[in-house]
Amino acid sequence: MRRLLLTLIACAAWPLRAQMDMQHSMKMNEGPLGDWSLMLHGNGFVQFDWQGSPRGSHQLGFVNWAMAAASCPLGGGRLELRGMLSAEPWTIGARGYPLLLQSGESYRGTPLHDRQHPHDLFMELAALYERPVGRNLGLSVYLAPVGEPAVGPVAFPHRPSAADDPLAPISHHWQDGTHITFGVVTAGVFTRAVKLEGSWFNGREPDDHRTDFDYTGRKLDSYSVRLTANPGRRWSASAWYAHLKGPEELHPDESLHRYGAAALTTQPFGRRGQWAGALIWGANDQIGAGQPSHSVVLESTLDLDGTNAVFGRAEYVRKSAQELVIPSAPPAEEYDVGALALGYRRMVGTVAGLAVGLGARASVNLVPSSLEPTYGSRAVAGLAVYLQLRPPGTH
């Protein structure tokens, strides 16, 4: 039974583990913790980010997150306790870092635009329990004061296809923008190849006080369902639907449907390398506002040999004047915008037990002619140079 449990859990967790590539850091502790299995993981970028155009800016900051998990057998199943923290409220600041065409969340009562918001201090505090109930069937329950509901693909900070890219996708709030939610209950049923999950959660996005718990005036008012299938050991496909109740802090009466699909893969490359790719489609359909707005992102990282890696991202999003904060246009006016990015990273050594890499990322941000006066050009450049810190041996 225990072997069956481990097989089921490994298969159910494969979409996450295949994309987060964290199995390397699992470590058994045979001391005082007994049967507990421990895992530590993280990533960080000390970066100088420059974004052109009149709407751009530049900033020196540190994008980061660290995760710890402990699991043990319990009641015929397995219990896992998770915690994830980020120092970005201090190392990036409440306004976040410059990122042209980005939108979502707010700062001091005004919507953020052309900046990526920081992650909260508490990114996840959760418990997951999984138990087999048949030869090829298991059940799971996930309870999180702070956590991620069953919406979207694996969030961009944890996807190997984006592991060496220090900047967020501009489609973040169309796809995986719910990955930090204050209050989540998720139930799932899974086999070796398929998992079906349903979540009940607080649909409001975090406010701009990034170090507290956002519970005041909120409740579990949103729901979602996600189906994940693993057609092969190194492939994962998923589709999801969510009803979000008033997600935006500044527009609590505006609710929306969010849905999409994704295909993700990790493949070996050569003797020591790895290729990871993701194709993600996501849509927001504001209730009562007409047509949905769509987004597509294609991203990839090719680790050539464990030392040198190249990565890229291409994305399209349809955003409104309200989201981009274009005062001269009606709020419902919509624009097709896009971004292309290409980067390179080289690992150069270790410091204090962490692998150190140096990298650079260049981007071109594309806007229609109607936004050229606002952004100064239809193709606006951006550049980031960075020092990456992460556990050794990771791709």
C-alpha cells in the first residue's frame, strides 16, 4: 500500500515537479524528525532593470523566493506542510519593478501599470494531504491560509521554462495571477495519469501592504476547477476555469471568468543539459463587459550543459485602456500588445553554498499605432542584467 501511495503521489505531483524541477533537493532526515522528508528550494535575481519609453524607468532590485516543505506518512496517506516566503516587499518595494505593458494590482489607491508588483512576504502557508482509495485512485485535500487555488498553469516563478528569466510575463494576470491567495480550500481526485481539482477561495488579489495577511472584509467567494493530464513522463497538459469575485482591489464590484489551457514539458539535452518549454493560453471575461480578452505566451529555456543557458519568451495580450491606464482613451478601449524577449545566463561559481550565475535579457515591447504617442514608439526596448542565486545542481 505504501508503494502504491508513493506511486500515486509521484504521478499526481508530476505536473508540479516536472515543471518546478525540485526533486533534486529532496533530503531524508533520519535524525530527530524521523520519517519526515525535507525539501528546500529557492531562486533569486539581483538585477538592474531598464525599460525605455516615456513610461519606462530603471531600478536596481532583488527578485526572490524561498520554499520549504516537510512531509511524512499519516493515516494511510501522506501529509505535506509547505511554506514559501519572499523578501521582495523590501528588496523590490511596494511599487514593484519596471516592466513595460505590465498591469494588475494597485499601489496607494492607483492601479499599477508598466510595473510588475512585488510578491508578498507570505507566498504560501499550506497543508496537503493525499491518500490512495483504490488500485489506481487517490484523493487529496489542500488547505492554505495563503496559497494557490486550482487556476492556471504552474506559476511563472516556478516554471523551468522561465527559470532563468528575471522578469514576469505581461500576461501574468490572464494566466497564473492567482498564485498568491489569502484563503484556499482545494479537493482533488487523481490517478497515475490524470488529476481533477476543485477550489473554493478568496478571489481578491493581495493589497499593497505586502507583509500582512489580507483577510479583513474578505471571504471564500470564488471557485475554480482544473483538469491536468500527463500523456508522458515529461509532458503535462492542463485546462482550467475560475469564477473570480471582485479580484481587483480598486474595482471590487467587477467580477470575471478566467479560463485557459497549457502544455508544458521538460526534456534532457545532451549529457548535462535540459530543455523546458511552455505554451499557455489564458483569457479574462469580465462579467457584463462584452467580449473576453485573450493572452498567449510561448516561453523556453535551453540549458546547454549545466553552465550555459539561453531563454526566450514571446507573448500577446489584449489589454484595455483602464488596465494600461491610458487617460485619453475610454476605459473599455482595447489594444493588442505584445513582447519579445531573449536572454543568456552563465553559471560562474558558488558563494555560501549557492550557485551563482550572470545573465542578461533584452526585450522589445510592441504596441499599436494608437499607443505610439504614449510609449514613444511602436517597438520599445528593455534590458535587464542580473546576478542569479539558486541551490546548486538545479536547471
